[in-house]
Amino acid sequence: MISAHAKDSIERIFFKATKSRLTMDAGDVCEIVPAGAHGASSMPDANLVVLTISGIAFRLLLVLHFDEKDERTHQYFIKEESEQAFLEVFLEICNLCCGVVNQELLHYFPDLGMSTPYVLSARCMPYLEALKPEFLASYAVTINDAISLGATICMCAHAPIDFVAEVSAVEETSGELELF
């Protein structure tokens, strides 16, 4: 069972991560609103970046929906002087976003592991139900009224989950590498 406090906390943590890591410039505006079922209906050609955070008590999937064919999305995430491929850059940005979620959750759950990002077709979204999640929520993410992404949080609990996260305002950081 995942308490209402825990669901709210996870959502606030996700919002912080999205606003701090999916935006490329400090002045960018990121809006996040609830989306329809699984968030994919408004992005029929979407692909999914799937990241997983796992612990003893739960497995959390963070699924980011993107249209690889959308030129505005490419231009936003790939700067003109970059020679890197869009997918390479976007996967790293998604990984940084998930890393913020992971770091926040570590305050409440020790020993978490995080997967590397992988890409699936949006046709896979209905299969999230097979995981029997206790928390499944989708969002439409808009950056600067021009870039449209989707996001889904899918959380499966193996034990009761109840916590209240103290989420600070979005911090200005430049993507430091953490060494273990």
C-alpha cells in the first residue's frame, strides 16, 4: 500500500526533478499538468525513455514520452554546435532527471538502485497495468509553450510505503558527476 502522503511526495519530487533537469536554461518555463490515461494519447508517434529506481520496498518506473520526429524538440535539447546525436543527449538528460528523483528518495529509503535508460515504443504503455502498480499517474510536460513531452510515474510496492518528503525549491546546478 502506498499512502496518499507518499504519492503526493513522489509527485512533488518528480515535479522538482522535471523542472530542474528537463529545462535547458534557467529562464525556461516548465509546466506539468495531469494527462489522460497513460499520457500517450496526445503523442501518438511517441517513444518512451524508461528508467527504474528499485529498493527493497518498491519499484518505481519513470517513463518519459517524446516524439523523436519533432524538430522543435531536437533543436531544444541539441544545441547547434553539438555533434552528439539527439537520442544520446536526451537519454543523458532523462538519466539526470531520474537521478534527482533517486537522490531525493534516498533520504527516506536506503539502498536504492537506478537503471540505465532504455527506449521503447509508446505501444508498450498499456502493459504497465500488468505490473499491478499501486500508483500510476501521467502528465503532460510543456517547456516554453513549445516543447511537448509526456511523463508517467508507475510505482509498485512490496511493503507499505508512507513518508512525507521535504522537497526544496528547484536548485540551480549544472549537472555535476557524482563519484562513488
